[in-house]
Amino acid sequence: MSEPKTQARKTVEIVPGVHHWTVADDRMDGIRSDAYAVVDEDGTVTLIDPLPIDEKALRKLGNLEAIVLTAGNHQRSAWSMRKALGIPVWAPEGAQGLEEKPDFEYVAGHTLPGGLNTFQTPGPTEAMYTLWMQKSPHAVVFISDLLSREGNGTPKFVPGEYQDEPLRTRSSIQRILDHLPIETVCFAHGAPILKDGASALRKALEQDHEFPSAPAPA
């Protein structure tokens, strides 16, 4: 099965309309995994890379509308939640390793439920996406497995041995900085950065010791 055994009990609102929860992921030797829910102005809720959580905690957020996956390896609790909650799953076109068929597929430039915009950021795999949205006054990006974060430190690149094309990962981060408004950064593994997230991403590139001379995209 693709989902962790550990279940979160509650969510925390990190910026207006964006809720967060985390578990110690037994599939990854207890490494922290993070998930999010976006609550729209009309009360509808979109789950992003969802992890196990008490169903009552989710239903408190509003009308559960959709599940969005940033990559095939982040299916997590998507299928059990689809069955239990009766809501559709959106996944990237070409996502690998999915245990079930998504209800919808997306590509770069699509707008998904919750006002999420899709931005393809390959490197760890080809069909990997960053989601971004404008939640006044915050521009929020949800980054998949490009970077992780320990404690309150600077984000770090996932080791190259776990990525298809590590250099493209660096280029993807540069493209995020070049093309997306960024204030709050939400990670799939690690605590969110609530303010001035763009500076944190720049610092991750500057402090990259594995590929210090990775070229920026043209």
C-alpha cells in the first residue's frame, strides 16, 4: 500500500485558507511527510498530496471537493480518501506508479480545483509539478520532491541518487524563482516557510554543494 500507517489528528492553518498536517512516515524510516488543504472562499476544500488524518478534522474544513497529486509517488492516501469521501483525484499526465486510475489528468498551465495553477518542474521525475496560487495577501507555492527541509533550516535538494536528472531539479527551482510569485513555500517533506520564501529558495541554490555549478536555464 502507498500510504503511511501513522494518522494525524488535526490540521493547522498556516496562512489564510491553507491548512497543513504532517506525519512521521513509516514508509521512509520515520522521515517527516507533509500534506495540505486549500479552502476556497466558497468553502470548498482541495487536498494536496494527502496523508492519513482523522476524517473529522478534514470535514471541519468545509465541503471536500478534490484531491490533487503533485507526482505519482505522492499518491499516499488519495485512493482510500477517494473511496471514503467520494471526491475525485487529479494527477499529472504521465505520472508513474499510480495504484489506481485518477479521475482527471493535468498538464502545465492548467487551473485545478482550489485555484491551483500547475507548473511543471521535472528533475526527480518528468511528471512532477509545483502548484501555485494567490491567497491574498500571500502567494503560495507547493513544491513536491525538489527540496526538503529539516527543522527551521534552509531547504536542501533531495540527494541526486533519488532523482532522475538532478541538474534539471536545480533548473526547476530557478524557473520557479523566475516565473512564479512566491511568499509562502510549502514542502512535501518539511516545515513550510511562511514569509519571504523566494529568499529561501535562492539560498538553497547558493548553498548547493552537490551540484554547485548547476547552470541556470536559458
